[in-house]
Amino acid sequence: MKKLFLFFGILQILRAQEGVDIKVQVNKSPQKFDTTCYKSFSDKLILGFTESYKSYGITAHSKRKNPYSYNPDINYIAESKVNYGALISYDKLSIEFAFSSSISMNDSTKGKSTIKSLAFSFGGNKFLIEPSYYKFKGFYDQNTGNYDSAAYKKTGIYFKNPSLQAVQYKLKFLYFFNYKRYANRASSSYSYRQLKTKGSWVFAAQGFYNDVSTDSSLWPTKVALAYDTLRNLNHFKIYGGGVGFGYGFNWVFGKRKNLFLSVIAVGLLNFQEQEYNLKDSSFIIKEQKFSISPDIRISGGYNAKRFFFIVSAISDYNAMLVRRTQLQTVVIPVSAYLGYRFNMKMPKLYKKFTETKLYNWL
């Protein structure tokens, strides 16, 4: 619980910044595990470079009949620029940060998107606790060519909604049953290396809060009639929680078992509280529903004793149905890591730090 207060404390500071991209991992001290199956590098100083990209999508599909001869589905996207940074890891703590002062995108055809991202990961190979915060503002509709084909073909400019904003808070818990032989940290981190192909059943639980709003209607004028009584929708919230199960698998291959491919797939059954506001109206639609959402994590690369190159991606969905309109939000962060593990004797000052309450608290 104290670690969550740390996350929200840093969050309050960073929310005032124009664009930030920070990821912090606190690795629980290695427990007893099968050293023939995976290896810990908590005694190494790990330095490297990072490359990251993030996107937030809002899709809408109306199941009602509509007067249009074209497809009125919406696919709003806000995305960051590809950003470069650095990583440093030793013992329990790993930090990734961007070199750029902003990860926001400004494109003549897609408009400007401002993005804030903060993600923590506490735990080890037995369990993970992952609080995260994302804020995206400024979206373009990837489906513009469906309903405004002449202008889009001529200019290549997408329909833009600069006031459209999406905020997501999420707290996720993952428990890995075969943690003595399967290292989930080896799949998307650089502090472990899987030596033998292994897998594990996974239990997951989550709590979430999503808030999407815009100054005007959510829909472009040329598709608004397809959404009938929701054509003036300009604000919706989804919050709730869920539990589920899945499976994680690390496949190692190559002559020296330095190559790997990893997949973690979890399905969660969620209970949602949904709220919808219509523009220029005090009327609020409130509904409670169950939904199913997947959590898919894929990674792969080269992970040797010293050198590593890892690429990982996560897709995080929320889906809802209101008045025959299917809405879905998805966050997709993609990261790449290139680095090296150095031998380092524990500094005397750091050794004293390991004897403090603060160290044990981490």
C-alpha cells in the first residue's frame, strides 16, 4: 500500500508537466527458485537505451440502421512520437526515462496530441502490482476516408478533434503459479534471463477508471445520425474491476538459448459502472454491466549473459455497449531495450542503504 502512495505522489508532480514518459520497476528480492530454469542479474549494474511508442484508441460501432451509404464506424487515435531514452538498473530498482522534454506528437495531417504516461511495476516473478496513469489529448479519426473520401484523397488530412481527451487510471495484480521455474520478468525486463522453456498459469485482478470527454459531440458531423440518441454524446466514464486467468510462456531457443519469444495472455471478467453525458443536457445515462477484456503481452529478442536487446508490447482493452453502440478503448505501449550488464561490487554507501528500513520497504 505504501508503494501505491509513492506512485500517486510522483503522479501529482508529473501531471503538471506538458509531456512525460517514465517507467519505474521495483524488483522484489529473488526468492528461492530453480537456477537451472532462470537467472537473476540483481547483482549487476545494467545500463542501456530505450525506444518507446504509445497510442490510445477509441473505436465506435453502431448496430442501428443508418441513412449512410458508407461505413460510419469511428476509430480515433492519439499517439506519441517515437521517443528515445535511457535505463539504469541495480539490485531492486530500475528506472527508464526519456531524453526528450516531451513525447507529444504534432503532425500536419493528424493534428497535435499531448501525452502523459507514468507506469510502476512492483514485485518479482511470483507476483506483480502495476499502477499506471495515461492522459492523451488531441485525436484524429483513422476512418476519415470512409465518410469524407474526396477531401481525404486530395489532402491526406484526417478529421481531427483537438479537444478530445482520454484519461486512464489502472491498478493491476498478476500472480504466477510456476514462479520457481518461470520468470515473467525475463519476458519484458532486463533483470532476469530464462534459461529453459517454461510456462505458468496466471491469476489476474484489476481496478480501472476511464474518462473520455470532448467540448463538442464525440462524432464527426457526417456520421452523427448513425448513433441516434447518442449523437450528442460528449463525455463518458467507465470504472470498475475484474478478475481472470490466463497463461504465460517463455520459449527460449538458439544454440546458446539466448533468443526468446514470450506471450502472456489473460482474460478478465469485469463489472463496470458506466456513465454517459449528452452535450447541452443535464441528462446522464447510468448503467451497470459485465464485460470481458483481454490483457495480451508479447515480447522477444536476444537476452545473453551480458548483452540484451528486447522488444515488448502490451494491449490493454476496455469494451462497453450502450444503446446499441459498441465503444472500445485500448492503450498500446511498445518498448525496445538495448543494454549491457556490468559487474559491480556493491558500494559501501549502498550496502549501508540495504540495512535501512527504506530499503526493506522497497
